[in-house]
Amino acid sequence: DALEQNKFILYQQTIAPLSEGITEGCHYEILLRLTDEKGELVPPFIFLSAAERYNMIDKIDRWVIRNTFKWLSHHPKHVEKLGVCSINLSGKSVCDGALLDYIKEQFDEFKIPCHKICFEVTETMAVANIDVASVLIRSLREKGCKFALDDFGTGMASFGYLKTLPVDYLKIDGSFVKDMINDPIDSAMVGSINEIGHVMEKQTIAEFVEDDEIKAQLQKIGVDFAQGYGIAFPAPLENLAT
């Protein structure tokens, strides 16, 4: 019903640089909300899990891609200030052989600069579908798109896969970040992921940054970007209209 009746709402959450040396413009991740019969927002973990269960998640991915591009095309002044707009892709979408052509069609229709779009795929999904994911990533990066590995660190055996996955960002899994002040092991994990990412010439993004103390520790370690309630709460994409 939400797809047919256009009940989804695009939200965004800021991804902020932790170093003054990083100046890339406005950077955020696209998030999704759904409005129910009463007009109230439904948390994404409720409807996204249902969408995956009933094999509809790829249709939602396409809705998000098309409507994000459409919104950007209607706000050219915002696009001028935009550094990176990040869009999530599910495992089902990545394994869909028609997705690449669909994304290319959206770029052609809405004339969005490819280098301003970053696609996020989870680490576990990318590793589980390494061959298909690599083809998609390489093809879109050839057009200028960026890629991020989301929830990185949940499958630590996959460090070696970074050599074959040409991504631009590693998003350090929030389960390590949120407790890093009180847990030296989590802090060491964040530091290790950050160091390996930099050795491989990838930028790092810490998720679940909930307060200034965590932010300061991440700056000390040298993480490039931070995302979480301590940086900015999710807000409607429309709020960025200029």
C-alpha cells in the first residue's frame, strides 16, 4: 500500500567530518520513513524487515533511488552545495542483474552528477555476494559514483576482501563505536579498522556517535567522519531545500 499510495517519506542524517582538513560539501545518508493510516511515522526496522520477508525490499530500494534523484533534480542549488548523498542498497537489489541499468536510467533522466552519489552496501552482504557486488561497484564507480561498506567490522574475517572490493568509505559498525569509551576492546577495534582503511586509501565513517566524548575519541584515533545522534538527528530531506 505504501508503495502504491506513495506513503514513504525521505529523511536524511548528516555525516560530519571530524577534521577541518576535510571540505567536501554537504554529506548525508538517505533514510526512509513510512506514514500509517493515522499519519504517524512508522520506525524503519518494522516495515523494512517486513519488506525483506515478503521479497519487496528491492522495490523499496528503487523507490528510494528514483525519488531521491527526483528531489535532487528539483533542487539544483542544493546539488551545487552537495558533497555526497548516500543511498542504501539491499542484498536482493545488489543481486538483481537489472539494477545497474535501472540506476543508469535514473542518472540519465534526472541528470544528477554521478560523483555526488554514494551507494552503501553492508559488509556481510557484499562478502556473501562478492562476485556480483564487485561487478556492480566497479561499473558504477566507472561512472563516478562512490561506494561505502556499511556495518564494517561485523565480519572481521573479511579484511582480505577489501583488496577486491573497490569502495571509498568504510562505515565502522556502531556496536563498536557506542561503547568504545568504556570498553578498551571496542576502542581497539575502531582503531584497527580505521588504520587498515587508511592504509588501503579508504575514508572511515563511525556510526552511532552519540555524544561529544565519543566524538573526541574518534578524532584522537583519526577517524574521518561521524554519524549519529551526537552529530545530528534524522530529519526530513525537504528540510535541506534551498
